[in-house]
Amino acid sequence: MKHLLLTTIAAVVLVGCATTQSPEPPTAKAPDISILDAAEKGNIEAVKQHLAAGADVNAKANGKTPLDLAITSILFPKGHPETIDLLRKHGGKTGEELKAEGK
């Protein structure tokens, strides 16, 4: 009986030692500017931070997505090419593309 008790205690201790929990990966903090405003202004660093923090690449405001705003920026007739490429690489779509998909 004593042998069984010691074996049980040893097993519990070993199982407890063998269990490891991997720490949660650090989550990136989104910047103060919205992903929509960052895309419209061509603020690629803020867009990168939003994407790293898990922001919705196709978030909408007034039917416009970040990609729409990066493409049609008033101050930049050709849009913001780097921002456009980054958003596309992360699955960014225009409002019209999403509408065609029924989203």
C-alpha cells in the first residue's frame, strides 16, 4: 500500500513537471489612427501596425475599405502604391469587390 502511494505521488509530480504552457505571443498594439485614415494618408507604418494587431483589412466606413481610400486619396492622384500593395497582400479588397462577393 505504501509503495502504491509513493508511486502515485511520483507520477503526479512527474506529470506536473512535464506539462509546459507556452506563453501567449505578444500582441501588437494598434496605433491611435484608424486603419482607414492610415490607408487614406498613406501611413504605411500605421497600416502595418494595424495588420500586425489583427485589424480587419476590409473594415468599412461609408462603404469604403482601406484599399478604396488608399487608391482614391485626394492628395495623391495615383494613390499610395506601397499601401495598396500591402493591403492587397493581406487580402484587402475594394468595396465593389466585396459587394460583388455579397459581403
